[in-house]
Amino acid sequence: PQWMTFFLKASENGDLASVWSSANGRNAKLIESYGEKRQGAQLDKAGKVFLGPAKLFADGSPQGYTAGFSKPYFKQLPGKPADFRGFPVFNSQEELFALVQKLTMRLQITTHTNGDQAIQDMIDAYSAALEKNPRKDHRHILNHCQFCRPDQVVAIAEKGFVFYFVTHTWFWGDIHRDMVAGPERAAH
């Protein structure tokens, strides 16, 4: 891809400190182009470009009303049904599980998750893949994980997944509480 050519050229020219490349996990052709390389593999001659995790999206943003929740949004947008809970990125659980199974064979996976249903979908997909193909070094990531339920925190820790959260609470906390999730879900 063009962005990889850019990084490799910058490395060759000495203009790059280092970069980890996260490939679109749904781009089968790109993933296959890495052959048998695993995450952390050096991709250039100078040791500046490395293969990072495969990147997936399980949902969108809470404030954009595209995060996947198990319960309806607290206040619905005009035109949305009363039970609207966002929507998944994947067409089916089978599609998600098959892709995660294939990727987890050799790559770390980092997935954008915000709503508790999207988080659960990824906990289930990561867990199923690792049951079939155990890997101690997987370190699969749940990005953002904003509306992670307490039971999910326990499951994430038990499975050895990694999650992190950025400053969305600072910027969007009042919107999350008053519009998106309501006080009860926003409290944790």
C-alpha cells in the first residue's frame, strides 16, 4: 500500500525514528502480503518499520450514536426507534469469529470498541479464537472500551486482553451521561 511505501522510503532516507504499522484486518490481500510474519516483525532494512497489530472496528462512537450497546440509548435521536442500540460493524457473529480466528494465528489484534455489546462481541471472538489456537503472547487489545461493564472488566483481566481508554470522558462525559447512556451506565 501507498502508506507502507512512504514509511519504507522514509526509513531508507534516514527520516524516520520508528513506526509500528497496524494493517486493516479486513483487508485480506494486505494481511496475506505479510506472509508468515508475526506482530513485531521488522519490515525494513534499517529496523525502523515494524508490523503492528491488525486493526478492526466493532462499532463507532457513543456521541455519534454508532456505538453498539446491549440496551437502548438513553435518549434517542429523532427518527430512531425507541429500542435503537447502535449497530455492529460485522454482518454476523460467524463472520467476526472467522476473521478473528484467522488473524489470531499470528497477529495481535486491536479493535475499536465503545459500547458494551461491541466489547462483549470482541471478548467472545477473541476468546473463541484463543480456545482453538492458544497463544500466550496474543495481547489482543480493546481500544477505548468506554462502556465496559464491571463483569467485562473481570473477563478481560482473566483472558489477558488489554484495554485502554483515552480522554473521551473529559470531552464527552456530560453528553454520555445526559444523552447517550444515562447516569447509571455512565457511572462506571
